Amino acid sequence: MVRTLALVGLVLAGALAAGCSQKDSAQTAIDAGETALAAVHEEAQKYTPGQYAELKAELDTARTYFHEEKYLRAIDEVKDIPAKARVLSAAATAARETLAASIAVDWTRLQAELPDRLAALDGRLAELGKARLLPTGLSRETLARIGAEAGVARRAWDEASAAYQAGSLEGAVARALESESLAGELMVELGLIPAPAAD
């Protein structure tokens, strides 16, 4: 990607120095900007969407100037895009690596904590299922609903584990966080953990 962006910059500089017509130079500059942005758009849209949107807006403005036959303004608007795209590529890579590190930390924590939470939830449900009398405020209907939702939480964790085995750490963490959130709500209902403090 970096080599592609460097070549785009060289092509643009050469075309501008060659003394082409303003229209041809503007078209060359816009083409170079489009190529540079296309080379980084996938990662940039995902990890640095704001910066990507700003650079795309510059390219769109250059296109507008071109269609209005304001060729020098189009060139001025787009001439720095290849260089800016290289900066954007580096920023997107850094953001991706930061996110990956954060996700890895989340997964380590979830692997250590969530199975025990789900086991505690299952144990309490089994205990209440055998009880002749339920705690005040807890009906058999509510217990059945909690049991069904606990199954959803367990399946979400199973899917998270499968995603991890398939190499999708981001997907694994997303599903595991859903499982953790639901399990936590159910544990509060069953009195296993206190309700979180209100903000």
C-alpha cells in the first residue's frame, strides 16, 4: 500500500511538471487522488472514519471544481491527497493495532471470568428449580424466563468460543460481551450479584 501511494505521488508530480493543459492536469490530479484514497479506504473507513471522510470530502470538492471547469482550483484541492493518504494509512494501521491490543485484553478477561459466571447462574437456577418455595418476588414464570435467557447467554458464549477458534477475535469478544451483559442482568435478578450503582 505504501509503495502504491508513493508511485501515485510520483505520477502526479510528473504530470503537473510536464506542462499538460489545465484540464488534463486536473484530471490527472483527480485520478491520482482517487487511486491514493482507494488504496487506503478499507482500513481507513473502519479504523479512522472521520479522517477518511475529511479526505474524501477534499476529493469530492476537487471533482466539483473540475466539472465547473475550475481546473486550477481542482488541482490545488487534490494535489496533496496522495501525501495525506499516506498519513491516513499510518493512522489507520496504528488505530487497528491499538484496537487489536484492547480486544486481546478483553478476551483474556472474559475467558477467565465468564465461564464461572455462567456456571454460577446455572447452579442457582438448578437450586431454585428444586426448591419448594421461591424467594419473595420470584415467581415460577419469572424463573422460567430467566432460565430461557440464561440459555441465550450460554449460546452466545459458545458462539464466542467458536469465533475465537476460527480466528475472529473481534467477533469473539463482541459475542462474549453480549453474553456477559445478559448473564450479569440475570444474576442481579437472582440476587447473585448486587445491581450496578446508578450513574
